[in-house]
Amino acid sequence: MGWQWFHRLGSPRWFYEKSSAWIPWLAVLSIALLLWGSVWGLAFAPTDFKQGNSYRIIYIHVPAAFLSLAGYYVMAISGAIGLIWKMKLADMVMKSAAVIGAVLTFVSLVTGAVWGKPTWGTWWVWDARITSMLVLFFLYLGVIALQEAYQQQDTANKASAILALVGMVNIPIIYKSVDWWYTLHQPATIKFTSESTIHPSMLYPLLVMVIAFYLFYALALLLRTRSEILYRERKTRWVQELAEAGKGSH
Amino acid sequence: MSGRAAGIDDSLQAQATPVPGLWPGFWATLRRDLLLAFRHRGEMANPILFFLMVITMVPLGISPEKAVLAMLAPGMLWVVALLATLLSLDGLFRSDFEDGTLEQLLIAPQPLYFQVLAKVLVHWLTSGLPLTLMAPLLGVMLSLPEGGYGVLVLSLLLGTASLSLIGSIGAALTVALRKGGLLLSLIILPLYVPVLIFGASAVTSVVEGFPASGQLAILGAFLATSIVLAPLAAAGALRISVNG
Amino acid sequence: MANPLIQLEALSCERDERVLFSGLDLSVFAGDVIQIEGPNGSGKTTLLRVLTTTSADFSGEIRWLGQPLSKARLDYLNNLLYIGHLPGIKKGLTPGENLRWFCGLNQGHQRMSMEEALAAVGLAGYEDVPCYQLSAGQNRRVALARLYLTPARVWILDEPFTAIDKQGVANLEKLMAEHAAGGGCVLLTTHQELDLAGVRKVNLLGYRQVRS
């Protein structure tokens, strides 16, 4: 049956064993792209005539911002899969995605602030995107806090999955509302990230960085999920055998 | 079936085919909760007193100057009304959880959706509605300009109902936690952002001489969506909380 | 042989990665009084919660009149009465108001009037006294009054004798016997010996998985 892969994927052990083959590929590829993109973006891309060199932080800020939003959807959808099909693996992915997503959102907030200082002369601007990003950060923190509040792992998973789904439904509404609020209060004199055309020589390294961040995200999610698998399955025989084997080889 | 009690057996069989009714449970729970709210009517005053006291802090903390207060009034009234609603939400399902009636609610042969709706309705009648009625008085204290009062009441009427509905999800998710109150605020506040933006903006608009019908329409749309979706999410969350 | 009301097939319950019991097969027939036994932590309450549908942490199948519970849920709940550890009584309401809520939830079918039911549990004259003025045992009795009102065939009672005096216990046993004889069934946990003929005992210890 075509469903077999789905059930196999649901088995943490099967996933753990299979995924160990993916790690080197993902690691090499994402680190290579990260290096290539940052060297290109930081050293070889031309200087912006208005912002000077400070604009170069977009090579971290923009990919991090992309992924913090995409990461929320990864988290909510895997939470939904865990809720509906009772797939243990999906619960573990959700928990890992929550932490990684929160970190990425924090990174994009901090890089945004660092960028704001030389550009607008202040660390914090109530810009529409930054404000939405802050609310997104709060949404992540809520999911993590709820996850941590429950003693029972199973209840924690289900409760935080519901919250993540409610958040997912709300995110477009929140983004639209904040956008609308911003246009109301700030007539379009300053725009934090200009929508205007970006020169290809600046854009290409950015694209490389976006892809690199996606791969790096996948790698981080994989590694965290694998450690979550080991932790939650620590009482099973296969993990204990794995630990024995690990001890033997050292 | 054993023949020794055929008579009673028949009477039991007769009602084995249930007539699924959606509303009897709704009315029963609505009546019970209203009665309880009436018995504990002292507690009903708490969110209103909170509203009054925090609003009193505003001139003390910022400035008693009329112009400054008038500018802050729409936003302040909305933020504090939101916080007052939030504070009263923790008790929405907690007492039912603690005395076991929540369990009974979950296994009643009635859709849980309507039960949650009844409970949220009572919550709104005892917190959102009094806050709304109280708001014009506090508007006077903050020197809210003449034209803003009607829209203030209307926006709070629509908005606080949404706040109660959205908040019920958080109350359901944290009902089994001993210290759920603060966590409830953390998980629900970000979800309140759109309601706050449009609610406060409606009042600001009308004070500045623009129409507020757009914002009020959006608040109405939020309310309609929340009525449909929020009790569903809260019902699912309750099943999880009680299971755990 | 008559068809069972409830059938449990290979029921297993797991709580936080710990298997409480597994492979539980049980058929509950009309007329059965079944006492679930086992030491603390053996999963008695968990089993009852699974049977009331408040817990979904199980594997295996539960059937109601031959139908899987997922399909016959509403009909099953219509025929179910559960009294748990918590009596489910609102302290701020009177016994009458509490019972009225339960009857409203269960769509109003009643076998007798509320006054009669309260009298049957020895609370005649307490209809209008708020429950916070009643003792723990009296509050318990208010919950037990539901047994006189309900037309439900399946009674699930978790420690129903807690805080109940001797006479109350005897009345309750008589009521359960009548209910069983009338074509209903009772599943209960209790640490007390039941003074009732034909009680079936199920010990959960027998279904505990031996860890290899």
C-alpha cells in the first residue's frame, strides 16, 4: 500500500536510522553555501550608495526573517499531523521547530535593530515588518511556554499543537492588521526595507544565502529532532543498544 | 436480554434512539452559569474595578493635561479593557475543572461547541458587557473628545466579545495547569493584536473626524469568525486538558 | 446468548510510556455488576475514563451494542452515567439546581422527580440549601441522586462509596442490584467488599504487561 511509507516515517527509530545518512550531505551543502553566500555578499557585492556597507546585514536578516515565518508553518503543520494521525515523530519535529523558529525570529529582530541604528539612528523603529516579527516571536514563545508547562509529554504536544494551529490561522490576520496600522500612523515617508529594485549584483548573493539558510534550517531541525528522538525513546531497547555501542567504540 | 425484567427493559429501550438536540445543553449551561454569576456577583465587580483603577493611574503616571489625555484616551481605554478581560478569563473553565463538572460537560450527549459558547456568552455578559457600559464614564475621566463615545461603546461591544471567544481557547489550554493565569496571558495576548488595532483605531478615527464604519465592520467580521472557530478550538483544547 | 452491551477487545492503556494494562478483553452484559480491582496505580481510574470517552489514550476496540464506539458515540453517551472522583457538584448552587443542570444536559429524561430523588438519598428538605453548606458526604449524595433520575443503562462509578455512611452504602447496593436486574449494567471501582450477589470481578493486575 502507498501508506506504508507514511507509517514508517512515523516510526522514530526508522527515521533516526535513515536520517543519519542525510546529515553529512546537508551539513556540507549548507555550510558551503553559507560560506559562499557570505563571502560573496560581504566582500564582493557592491557598496550601496545610500546606506554604505551597513546594508550588508540583509544577507543574514532577510533569510532569517523568511525562515522564521516559514518555520512557524512547519511547526504548526507538523503539530497538526501529530494531532490528527497521532504520529510521534511529528510531535518531536514540532517541538524542535518551535525552538529553532524562535531563535531565528530573535536573530532577525536583532539584525533588524543593528541595521536600524546606522540607517535611522535608533535601535528600534515601530516598522510594520519589525512589529509583525515581534508578534511572531511572542507567538513562538507562547507555544514553547505551553509546551514546557505540562509535565505530561503527550498533553504538552497536543496542547501546543492546538495553539500553533490557532496561531497559524491568526498570522495572516495579524500581519495584515499591523500593515494597516503602520500605513495609518506612518505616511509612507520612510520605509525600512525598500521594495524598490535591488541590483542583481546584490540580489544573487542574497538568493544564495536564502537557499543556504533553508538547508541550514533543515539540518538544524534534523539534528534537534534526532536528539529529541533519543531522549524520548531513551527507555527503549534500540536506544540503549545504541548507547552501549557508542560506549564500546570510545 | 434476561427475561426477568422485561418491563423496565422496554422502557430503557424506548429511549435508546436519542433525539439529537443542539440547544437544550446550551440553555442548561447558560442558565446554570448565569445563576452562578449572580450568586457570586461580588466577583463580577472585579474586572470593572480593575478597569477603573488602571485608568486612574494614567493621569497620575503621565500627565493630567487635557490634550495629552485626550490623545491617549482611545488606546488606553482599549488596552485596559483588554487586560481586564484577560484577567477574568482564567476562571472561565477552572472552577468547572476543579469540581468535576467539566468532565460531565465533556461526556454529555451534546455538542461541546454549544456548551463552550454558552460559557463564553456568560463570561462576556459578566465582564465584557459591564466594561463596555463603564467605558464612557472612564472616557470622561480621560477627556475623550465629544464625538468618540458612541463608537467607543460600539467598538468595545463587538471587540470584547471577540476577546472573550479568543481567550476561551487559552483558558481551555491552561485549565489543567495549577499556575495557568500568567501563561494564559502570554499565549493569548499576541492573538489580541488585530482586535486591539481596529478597536482603538475606530475610536481614534471618529475623534479625528473620519468615519469608523470600516473598522467597525472589520471588528464585526472578527466576531463572526471567532464565533464559528474559537469554540471549536476551545472544545478540542478542553478534551486534551481533561485527558491529561 | 444475549448480545453484550459493551465489548472491550484487546484494550491497552499506556500512560507516559508506561503500559498500565494490555490485552484486556471484557464483555459487559445487561444485568452485570462489574468491580474493577487492582492496587493503586494499576489503571482503574484510567480504564473508567477510557470507558467514559474522556480519555483517548488507548489502543484496541470498544464496542457499544456491537458498533465501534467511534460510530455509536452519541447513542452511547446518551446511555451513560458517570460519577467520578470529583462529584461534579457546584458548591454555589442548591442540590435541586445542580440536578436540574444534569437533567438539562441529558435532555430531560427522568424516572422520578428531583424531590423524590433527593429524598431517596436522604436529602429531603435540603432542596434549597446551597451545597457549600452541606458536608462532603451530603455533596456526594447529591451526585448519587442522579442514579435515581437517570434512564441511562450504563453506570460507571469511580469509588462511589467514598464518604458515604453504612446505610447509604446499603441503599446504593440495593439500587445497583435493581438497575442490573432492570437490564442495565454497572462498572465500578471500590476498595469495599460489595454485599451483592453475582458481582463479577476484573483484576487489572492480570493484564499487566511483564517487561522483558
